Amino acid sequence: MNRAEKDAAILRKRLSQQRTQGPTKALSPGLWREE
């Protein structure tokens, strides 16, 4: 998977998480660097 595809996947995941967990957790940068 190239960088652009990875970034797109993270953005989609972030949007779906935001609906269920709230904006603060969904937008926290630290969560998305662990993957």
C-alpha cells in the first residue's frame, strides 16, 4: 500500500470513528500513528 492509499484509509477510519467516539478522540493525532 502506498502513502496516498494509507492516508486515505486513515482518513476514512477517522471519519467513521468520529461518529461513534466524538471529535476529540477521533481527531487526536497520536491514535493514528500507532497503526
